[in-house]
Amino acid sequence: MCRTVVVTGATSGLGAVTARELARAGAHVVLAVRDTARGERLAATLTGSVEVRPLDVLVNNAGVMAIPEARTADGFEMRIGTNHLGPFALTNLLHPHLTGRVVTVVDDINSERAYSPWRAYQQSKLANLLFTRELQRRLSESGSPVTAHAVHPGYAATDLQGRSARTAQRLMPAVTNRLMAQSDAMGALPTLYAAIQPLPGNSYTGPDGRGELRGHPGPARRSPHAEERLTGVRFRRV
């Protein structure tokens, strides 16, 4: 039976590679994007078809990093709104249609314990890990067959890092990406791995080499903060 997968943020970077490779493998890929024209152009290049139907796998990939201060249409700080509240809401809304798993991309290995200048970004990615942990607890408690997984791409060369309002912060990725980063295709491997491999719920996958910055998929390390119990959050009943 053919698998159906939803990928958010699929018009560029890791999302585009994830969508392309899943489609190439024979999946029906649903592109969840803000720019529908770009989404349609990408869909025209895929080998699979786009359909509205019950979902097997949800890949929460969309995210922002070094952007100027901004608010979502609902008034939330843009990083927490895009990186956490969006995937949180989408997962809850789509849960009744899911049969397989939820994969949430934590965009950077150091997001929840380094990058001190980007506090809002850190908190949004820490929220992703806590969300995965609590979602899996509730899924297991209810006897649901759906499982929750988190992944990170290590340091992958995408356009995510180059959107800062400061010129120096926009130019720096052009240098560091060339010297240190792995390709977007390699960065997408943990997402693809978590989407199709038999993994336990609440797994966390990332590159297996050079401090989890590069390499093929393997178990990733959580920070102590990401192991804390999440409280006071209302999840959809499962």
C-alpha cells in the first residue's frame, strides 16, 4: 500500500529534499506551504501525486531562524509561532487522520543549549523536543498506534541561516556553510530515516559524526532541559 506523507516548509531546503526523496520512493506527498505557487512548481517536479486523504506520516519541517523581530498573524513571536505553535496546532488537527507517526524537525543540534543571542529560537526548538516527548507519552497512554519522533539535520547548508536583519549575520553562513556544513541532501537523511525506519516512540535522530554536525543518521543526544517533564499544556485527546 502506498504511503501518504505531509511535509511542511517543502518549497526549499530540507523540506524540498525530503519531499523529493519520499516521492521518488513512491509515497504520495502532500506539500504544506505558504506560497502555493512555489508549492505547485515543486509538485510538478515530483514523481508522486498530491492528494487529500487520511495520512500515514506527518513531517513537521517548516521553521525560521535568524530573522528580524516579527509577529505571526495571531500576534505570537515569529520563531515560537512558526517553529512550535504551528506544528503543535497542525499535529493536533491532523491527528485523527494519522495512522503512522509524527516527525518533528529540530533545525539545529545546538538550538536548545547554545546560540545565546537567539533566545527565542532556542526556546522554540526546545519546545519541539518537549512536545515530542509529551505527545508520545499521551499516545502510549491511550494505546494509539501513532508514534512521535524528533530529528535534527546537524549543520546543513540551507538558506535558513542567512535571513538575519544584520549584514554580518547574513554573510557569515556563506563562509561557514562552505567550510563546515554538509549538504542539504545529507541534512535531510535523519528526517527520512525517522519517517520510514522502525524506531521506538520519542526517538531523537541526528547525524552520527563530528559532534552530531555531519554524518549519517543515528541516535542524537538531548540536553538536560529537553528531558524535563512538560506541564500545563493542553493536548488534543487521543
